Amino acid sequence: MVTDLAEQVEIPVAGVSQGGVLILSDSVMPGWTAWVGGVPTPILPADLAFRGVPVPPGDHHIVFQYVTPGWTE
């Protein structure tokens, strides 16, 4: 992992030969967004409680970012 903070997680993924799903053992909750290779990507509930993102073949930089729902600056 490159970054593992309360509001942001960054993970480099290299050499994915087939598409798959990256699963984090953090709770799936509103407010999280994800990007795979800079592309906004839907977060999937994984095993009912965790969050995952689809990962296509290749090398990718995956970012999860949390913003409290309803929060404005």
C-alpha cells in the first residue's frame, strides 16, 4: 500500500493478467469513491460488508477517497 489513511487509501497493482476484484476489509459505507488508473470506478459490496473495485488486466494505481456525505466546504 502506498497510502493508508482514515480518508484515503492508495494501492499500486501490477501485473494483473485477468480482470478481477480488489477487496479491502474495510466496511462499505456511503461517502467512499474510487478510481482505477484515474478513472472513476463503482465500489462494489464484497462479501456483504467489505468494499471492492473491479480491476482490469494490466498495471493500475487504485485510489479510495472518503468524504463525509453532506459535507460542503
